[in-house]
Amino acid sequence: MDLSELQKGECGIITKVTAEQVLKSRLNSFGITKGARIYVIEQTISKNTIEIRLHSTKIALRINEAKTIEVERTECEI
């Protein structure tokens, strides 16, 4: 599944990033890499953006960017 499919309050582990190299580099600079644990804070009502927490950092992504990030849903470890 991709990151855009996770709902508010759900967690996942990134299994693959399939973005083009420029976007992939930007995501890597935020720590969005294979094996990273993420928590979905919010999705906008219009479903245009998704806000995630990665470690102690909050990151907002466009849905089309989130679709390039494959995740495996996991239990949240809060």
C-alpha cells in the first residue's frame, strides 16, 4: 500500500520509495527512507495533503508525493 492510503492515527514502516531522483533526494533529506516508522497526523478534507510525524519531525506532503512511498501498516508505538 502507499502512504496516501493510511488514515489519521495509523502508523507504518516505509518499505520502498519509488519517486523520481529529485523528489527522492528531497524525501531522503527529511528522513523518509526505507525502514523509517511514520505516524499519520492528519489528512486534509480535500485529500490534497497528508501530515506525518517521523521521529519528532512533522512533515506535510502532497498526496501525489505520498503515493510514491510504499508502506506496511503497523501497530503504533507511541
